[in-house]
Amino acid sequence: MNAPSANATVRPPPPFTVAEALEYLKISRPTLYMLVRENRVTILKIGRSSRIPAADIYAIAGVEVAS
């Protein structure tokens, strides 16, 4: 029954890997990269890894995230 304090920070969900995004959205790799070309999904490069912001994935999936 502990309510979050007024000054508690809410962290955004961690970004998805490409494989996680493909599995979550149930789409193919070419479809994902088509969404990138259409600027509907952003690819973040972290070192040699590619990540996709969770907000982008949830927007494609139609999931509303509380802010």
C-alpha cells in the first residue's frame, strides 16, 4: 500500500532490441525496416547494438502507456 511519493521519478521502459521488437509486434525484419524508412520507428545505435525506443513499439502496437 505504499503510494509513490510526489518527487519519485518514473523511468521509461527500456528500449527493445530488434529481435524483441520483431517478436513483440509479430512482424518480419523487412517490415520493421520499412517502418524505419517511413520514420514511424527510430533506431538507436548503442555501440554496435541497435535498439528501438519502447514508445515507438507501443505506438505501432496501439498500446497506451501511462506517463
